[in-house]
Amino acid sequence: MDNETSAILNDIFVGYDRRVLPFVQGPVLVNMTIVLGILIELKENQQLAAYVISHTQRWYDGRLSWDPSKYRGQREVIVPQTMVWIPKLFVYNSLESKDMLTENRADVRLYHNGRIKINIPQYVQAICRIQTESFPFDCQFCAVALASPLLNVNEMVVNATQPPRDSYFSGNAEWYLFNVTVRHMTFEEEGESRVEIHYVFHLQRRPIYYITVIVAPTFLISALSILGIFSPGSNDGPRNEKVSLGLGSLLAMTVLLGIVAGAMPKSNDIPLLGYYILAVIVLCAVAVAISMMFLAVTRHYIQKEQMPSKRILRFLFLHEYRKRRSTVFRGVHNYRFNQECDDLMYSKVPEIQSICMMMEEIADSHRSMRRKADMKANKKMIEREWARVFARFDYFFLAAFETLNLSALVIFLRTAWLPTPELREQIL
């Protein structure tokens, strides 16, 4: 068999010039398709995708044919690609392209009827225009575009076919590669039509990472923040702690928004996850603003020592309060002096006069303490009544804002069940 192979090569390569195109009554017809595609990484910020691909090319060269009956029925041989003419196609949308086999190591298969087959494995880092509107439930269509640098359609025609069923395609940890299609196109350059082939990779992002790391914490932080802002507490005083809780939650969600912004390309399109976090931030900001308004109103009425009106209480279905009677003058008769004591005040006995004056000071001090206690009790009662009023508002806004927060999450997650978008006409 080795002798037959050597005889075939000696016979068919006599006078063969690999620099000359194998014209046969028209342009060279090259059939090609992709048989392997593995996504290495996709850099959203730089809009670059790296692949390992392998595509086959088949064409006819009548100069390299032989009669198998003259060589013991041998129908094919394998030779280095440097010995035959090879169609020249380059990846014109790549920043880096490397052949995984050098010319000395790459082979082609020759058939007895002049057919030639070559398999070209390559590492390609190509430009991929990222569409981030549906992030992190987005689908991307990234193409590896091949074109002839010089030959026009009158010299070489490329027939691009879809990948065979036994082709192998794979994504990576973040992207699921669910389909690869082949496009056959032509473009005009200086009045000449040239071939253009697109290997289009259909990529679906795996959103679990972003849901567990960003979406779930954002929802929990916002839900707990709203619950803390509008939950009626046991303290009847001002709402400073609730406002501080809301501001801390806003800071945490701003940090999460910065993480999303750092992962996306700097463009005019805001991703869906960015819209969700912005909506939650606005929701919490409005909740903090309402809580600050309640704080200002509460302080105003407490400082003025003004009780809620009966109209407000009836509107909120609250029973009216009962005003406490003052205790300042309750039991004062115990400290009123009779006429005899008054007469003793002006007696000539200094000791009796001192005792009466001391008893009068004790009575005044007791009345002052009772007055202060009544003022403090009245202030507590005002705080308690306004706390009852704003507790009803808290329950209402708690239910409303938690509903809005949950609705924003549902609308955001609804995008995950939308159908896969169709392949766009313009990809590059």
C-alpha cells in the first residue's frame, strides 16, 4: 500500500503547481461548514467572544485525480496541505486568530475523482455586539465572519451548508450554546462581489448566578427595609431609627447597582437588572421620604402639644381618646393652712414662723412636681395618640410598598419565560 501511495503521489503531482487555481469551466466551488464550536469566554465589557472552532472545506481539483484500478483499488491518500492549493478565507471580525495546526502538521485528504477535503481547527477571538436589554435573561448572537481577501465570485464560489447532526458545540459555565447556524452572504468591494460566510453562535445566558448573588439580596434588603420603615414599633417617640434603616438599605442597593454596572458594557442601553434595582431604589427612597414626612409631622404636633382631631380619628376608624384630668390641684387642701397657722406666721416666736414657711415651700414644690408630671404625662399621651394615627398609615403603606416590591420582582422574572428571540438580520 505504501508503494501504491508513493506511485499515486509521483504520478499526480508531476507538473502540478499549487499556486494556480483549479479552474474547471468556471469558478472553484468550495463546500464548507462548521463541525465543532466551543465557547471559551464572552467578555461583555470588551464585547469580545473567544471560540475554538473547526470547519471543513471540500472542493474539486481535476489535476489531482487518478484511476484506482491502476493502483490496486486505492481511492484516497493523505498529504500535507502545503502540497495542494487551499482556499484562502480569513476571519475579518477577529482581533486574534490562530491556526491550531501549523502548515507542516495540517493534512488534506485526496480522493481519486479529484475531490479534496480539509479540516481547519482554529482559535478565534471575534467581536460580538452585546445586546443587554434583557440581562440577565438575554440571548446573544455572535458570529465568526469569514471572507476571501481577494478572490471574487467569478473565481471562487463558496457553498455554505448547515452543520451536520453529529457536530459538537458547547458553551461555558455562564453561557449555554443551544444552536449554531451558517449564513452564506456576499459583499461588494471596488465593484467586485466576494463571498462572506457567518458562523452564528446562539448563546443563552445562565442567570442563576445573578439571581442568587444580586436579585435575591436586593429583594430581601428592600422587603426588610420597607418592613422596618413602616412597621409600627413599641416606641411612641420619633421615627429616627426607621429613617436610618431606610438610608442604609439605599446604600446597600447602590452597591449592588454598581456591581451590575461594572459587568455591563458602557452604552446607552440600561439592562433589565439595572432597571429592577433602580425601581427598588426609587421604591425605598419614596418609603424613606414618607417616613421622614411622618417624622416631621409628628415632631410638629408634639411640640405644639396638639392632639389628633376627631375627624381624623373617625376617618381612620379609631376610638376617641379620653382626656385625663389634671392632678396639679388634687389634694391641695391638705396643704392649705388654717387661720391659726396664718396667725402663727406673724407670731413673735421665730421657730413657729420658720416651720410655717418651710411647710409652704414644701407645698409649692409638690405642686410644681405635680405640674411637671402632668405635662410629661400629657406629652406622652399626645405621642401615643399620634402613634396610633400613624400606625394606621404605616399598615397601609407597608402593604402598598410590599405589594409594589413583589410586583417589580414578578415583572422582572417574567422575562425569563419569554420565547427566545429570532435571529437578527444584522449581527456584525
